[in-house]
Amino acid sequence: MTELDPTKPIVTSFFDEATNTVSHVVRDPSGGACAIVDPVLDFDMSAGRTSTDSADRIAAFVAGEGLNVVWLLETHVHADHLSASPYLQEKLGGRIAIGSRITEVQEVFGKVFNAGTAFERDGSQFDRLFEDGETFRVGGLEARVIHTPGHTPACVTYVIGDAAFVGDTLFMPDFGTARCDFPGGSAEQLWQSIQKVLALPDRTRLFLCHDYKAPGRDEFRWETTVAEERETNVHVGGDKTMEEFVAMRTARDAKLGMPKLILPSIQVNMRAGHMPEPEDDGRSYLKLPVNGL
């Protein structure tokens, strides 16, 4: 029987094709502790209705494996899907965490959505706000937080054992990198953040938050390595310079439309996955700011 490496987490990934999002269950190989990274709450925009099929797949897996959820980790405030962290926390336990600069995102989008003084902009909706370089544990695994802004000010990468969960920084090498044109985004910052990721050991496994299947590729993929990204990423690999990257990213982003779920997603995710407070009829409402983005 092969002995498990105590520094190598067991990662099981769940792909949501509706939003091209990948969620990950990260398990301590020497015990039952685990973390869930970037879980998805299903949302039918035309009906304004949520459902939990994607999250229930994760919950069934966790229960079937007898795992103990200690963390629900958000890499950033997602603009393309709603977070299922509160739903999974209610079912499975664990603490909801994000990078400490969530407060900057809350400040910007609190104004965009005219959220008023009732919406706290101090990150208190989350159980834990991580600073750059902070460490925590998933059972016997040591985890470290790297602040990796550029896509948003609050983006972080979680390095857990020999694996890193990079959120919206890098995509598969044949697809490149994340956009930088949201409020608070910066192509220069994203380049610098990617260099932090690429400075990790070559064999570090990188687990992505999205895949969109580059032209010519038949299958969705969401796992690569530092070495592969450094050598072959079409946007930052090889001998690419920061100046080339910023010019490319800026021109590319100018042609992109907004994600179809950005308005509901950000309103919910800036609240740690919770809906806005119910109004006097007992129902929560999401706002549609006209010409707000």
C-alpha cells in the first residue's frame, strides 16, 4: 500500500459548467479535516431563484467520505457566481474566510448598490479575514495566504501543502490570465501577483477557479503546475515582459462584456454569500443599478 505524503493534500474538484467555475475540497491526507474552496450556489437569473444542486454534490461527497470541514475559503468576491459558503456552513460547519482587503471591495460596491449604512463595510460578515503571509491549518496541513490582487483588490491565493488555489489570477496555460477591468483591478498588480505565484516551487500544483476551454482543446481542465505556467502560459510565460502583458491585458479587457451574473453575484458575495436583509414582506431583493457599471 502506497504511503500518503503528509504534505500533499488530496484535492477533489467539482466543475460547474453553467458558470465555468471549479470548486475544490482540500483534504488532509493524514486525517479527516478538509477545506472547501469557492463553492457555487446555483442561480437562475431569469427567475431570480437559487438552488443548491452544485453545493449538494459537494456536501454529499464530504458526508460520504466522513470529512470534517474546518474552512470555507473564498479566493475573492466572485463576479460570475454566487457563493454557497453559508449554505455549506449550515450543513457541514467550518469558518468562512477571505482576504482582509475585502473591505475595499465592500466600500466600492456598497456605493454602486447604494447599500446604505446598514451594510457593514468592515468584513464582519466573514468569520476570518486573512492578511498577506498569514498561516492557518487544515488538520495536519499548514496553509499560507498570499495576497494576489489585480483581478480585484481582495484576491488571495491559498497555498496548502504542495497545492495552491489561485482564484482568478491564472487560467490554464493555453488560456492565459484573468481580466483586470473591474473596479479596483489593475493589470500591473496582476502581473506582480502572478510573479508571486510563479515563484513557488516548480512542482507546486496549481488549482484554478475557472476554465473556458481554449480553442482546440476538447476537455475542461483546472490543474496545472508552476513550471508549466511559467514556461508556456500564453500571457505571462516564457520571456514575456510586464509592459507586454499590461498592453495585451488592457486591450483585451476593453473588448469584454460584463459577466452575466455580476450584479447578483457581487451583492451576495460581498456579504459572504448571504442575501441582503429581507424587506418588510420577509423577502430579500437584489438591486439592478442602471448604468452603474
